[in-house]
Amino acid sequence: MVNDLMSNEIALLAIFLLSIFVGFEVVSKVSTTLHTPLMSGANAIHGVILVGAIVVADHAQTTLEISLAIAAVILATVNMVGGFVVTDRMLQMFKGKPKQKKVKREDK
Amino acid sequence: MSRNLYDLIGLAAGICFILALKGLSSPKSARKGNLIGALGATIATVIVFLYTNDAKALNNQTLILVAIGFGVLVGVPAARKVQMTEMPQLVALFNGVGGGAAALVALVEYLKLGDEATVAIVVATVFTVIVGCISFSGSIITFLKLQELMTTRPVVFPFGRQIIALTLIGILLSGGWVIASGGTTPLLINGLLSLIFGVLFVLPVGGADVPIVISLLNAFTGLTVAASGYVLQTTLLIIAGTLVGASGTILTKLMAEAMGRSLFGTLFGAFTAKPQQSSGEADTRPFKSGSADDVAILLNYAQRVVIVPGFGLAVAQAQHTVRELADLLSKKGVDVAYGIHPVAGRMPGHMNVLLAEANVPYEQLIEMEEINPTFPQTDVVLVVGANDVVNPAAKNTPGCPIYGMPILDVSLAVNVIFLKRSMRPGFAGIENKLLFEAKTTLLFGDAKDSLTKVVSSLKSL
């Protein structure tokens, strides 16, 4: 039993550490043009705290717990849904032709 | 649904998030990346409802569904209707509510676990409450600053450093109290102090640096989500939260570099800098203001014109008019380009979004490093609603709030035209000496009106 618990903790720690490296690696080089949408997209991703909010709302028993959990569900939904929608709106505008710019650079 | 299946699907959602961030880092795949992220989030949300011990509905399921519906009703219209110019503050607000949600999640789980919580869980709970509350109140202040509901200048108060340090000590002590003896009261005190700290921590940050703070708070919220994932023993939350925390930290660093700022200087600069007399004495030299016709003539006989758009252009909704002007000049054989400062607008890349919205051809948008060497061969620079990004004070006035920020060297051009509403300084609140140079012509008025007048007098030339 104790062993099981230990290995679970270590597994979570491994996931945590590996995720740090993945997070660093994935955005290590990104042009300033995309900083704003990237920030907004990452912002939407942490809206997945909605999952946590639903789990605690399921556990909640007293009125206080239920009210706080439901408030968390509302806030998390706003974060997640609003975040993805606003990022998509921003990115719609990038339909432009980034290829042409490269061609122009090679001309010089 | 078995726990294993649930965890496997959760892992798939986590991979969606990695692919989303990867996609968002390149212009071609950015939109697809965001949609993959939304897919991952949807999968993650749906499977929570399906995963119960014996296939029953969740407790409080109706309430939860109503709450989600309400959240969608608030979030989607806000995201759809917001003006592109006001988008940075909306992102700040979304980030703040996310941090608040994470703090509430940890709080509720703590209330429920009571004495059953292990030390590690309590530590994670305290961390979530502290950082979640800081992110929440800090984001609200950035929102107020960007919406200009409060001053955009750094707010420095007497004994600021000491007060902030005391609040921080209070947070640590009350956090230790929670860990040592448990109970709800110390945790609430801890949360309250953290809320106050969030406010104090953002107040001294100058307007131009606010985007860096939003990005930092975004990374904070990511870490909060990861910690609450530990409290709930949910792998997906740990993955998603840590990803955002790590990538957000790198992004914050990249942004700070693009603005030529050190992160430390941004956050604590207002306290370490000596009190400044609004960056030097006010300039009393006369300035030259011209009419739309003067501007049109200057532009008409130029060979090369560079347009430097700033936030004022976006506020006046003049993107389309400026494109009309550029098209007209191109037709007359003038070489036209846009010089885009990395932080033109309110956030890095913001101006690119705003001009793309007005269908300005992508290839005319030239980044700062590329356009700077061309200014000496430029006849006219047309600065529309920008100020700080062309302010030479960033180069030659050590100690001013934007000192060290790379700028567009428009002063090297033969003529500079500023379209401005007034002599009021820019967002960072610093006077621009360039306005008083002999080569500078000022055209006062709303950017859109001014541009429309210039376009019509150009047509009649």
C-alpha cells in the first residue's frame, strides 16, 4: 500500500518535470507576431481547470462548498470557452500570405 | 468508465494541448493549433461527466450544467464582440477568472478533506490559493489599467517596498500557519493577503510594461492549475497547467527581450528607480503644426514613405483609411511600407492583428530590425497615433521608464509627420522631444478624420 502511494507520487512528479521541459521546448522560438495569440491560446488551455471545478462540485456537500464550487465552474468556463473563441478570432486575421514575405526576403 | 480508460483519454487531451502550443508557435499552423487545444479541452470536460464510479450522474449535475451554460453565455459573446483594440484586457480578464477558479477549486477540496489531507496536499492547496489569488487580483488591475479606468502610469506609494515585503511575509506566515495547524480561518487570511499582494504587485508597473505582466500572470495561473491538479490527483490538470506555466515563463522572457526590458526591472523598476521629474523638464520649444494639405504635399513629392502605426490608429478605427492612403500613394509611384514595432499596440504582435483585419498586405509590414536601416533613405515618415515606440528618449535619456527599449529610428528620416490628438504624452507618460524638432510636422485631430482629409487633398493634387 505504502509502495503504491510512493510510486504514484513519483509518477506525478515525473509528469510535472517532463511537462516543464515540453513547455519550454515547444515555444522556445516564436516570432513576436505570434506572441499575443500564443499568450491567449495558453490562457485558454489553463481553462481546463473546469475539469477540476466539476470534480469538486461533484464532491461538494455543504451549501458553502457547493456555492464555491459552482462559482469555480462558471469562472473556469468563461476562461476556457472565451479564451479559445477570442484566440480563434485573432488568428482568423492571419490568413495573409506569410510565404510572399519570405520570397521578398530572398530577393534582396 | 474505468479509471484506466479515463486516464488514457485524459492523456490524449494532454497531448492535444502540447500540439496546440506547438501549432500556435508558427503562423501557418496557429489556427489549427488553437482548434486542437479547444478539442482537447472539450474531450477533457465531457469525460468527467462520463467517469463516475457506477455510471450514475454526478452530484449536483444540473447545477453544474447550468453553471457551464451561464459561463458560455458570458464568455462567448464577450470574446466575439470585443473590439480587437480591447483584446489585451479581455485576455487579462479571462486569465484572472481562471486563477480565481483554481483557487476556489483548491479551497473547496481543502474544506471537504478536512483532517484527511496529507501535508503535501495542504502545501499544494496553500500554493494554489496564494498564486491563484495573486493572479486574480493582479489581472483585474491590469484590466483596469488597459481599459484606462485607472491611471496607466506606475503607481508608487510611500514605503511601497516595505508594505509589499510585509504583505509577502504575512502570506508566508499565514501559509505556514495553515500547514502547521490546519483550519479554514488561516487559509482565508492567506487568500486575502494574496489578493492584496496581487494588487500591490501590479500597481507600480508602468502602462507599457503591462503586457509582460499579463504574460507572467498567465504563467502563474498555469502553475496554479498544475498544483490544484495535484490536490485532486488529476494527471491532466498537472500536464496542462505545467505546460502553460513553462511556456508562459518562456513567452514572458521573450516578450521582455522584444521590449528591451529585464523582467526584474519591469516588476520592481518603479521602486528602485529614483523619483523622476516626469523624465526631465517640459520642453518649451515651439512645435510646427500643419494642415492636411501640407501633409498631402509632403507625401505627394516623396519617393519613399514609411507609415508607423500605433495604438492611436487602432483606437480611431483608422486601419482602413490608412490602407486607402497607402494604396493611393503606391498608385502615384511612391514606395510605401509599414514599420511595425514589436510592441506596437498594447501587446507584442497586436498591430499585425489589427492591420491584418484591415487587409493590409502582409508583405508591406516590415519588422523593426529590417526597417530601421532604411530610415535615412526615407523622405517622409508618417507616425499615426504612435509615440513611445519612436521616442528617442528610449535611447538617450537614461532613467526614463522606457530607456533601453528598442525604437524605430524615425528621426533619421528627412521629414517626420505626427498625426496626434493632442500634445499629450503617450501610454508610458513620457514627453517626446522629437515632436519639437524642425523636421517634424504635427497634424492634430482624430487619426481617422486627419487621414480622410489627407486622402481627399492628395486626390485633388
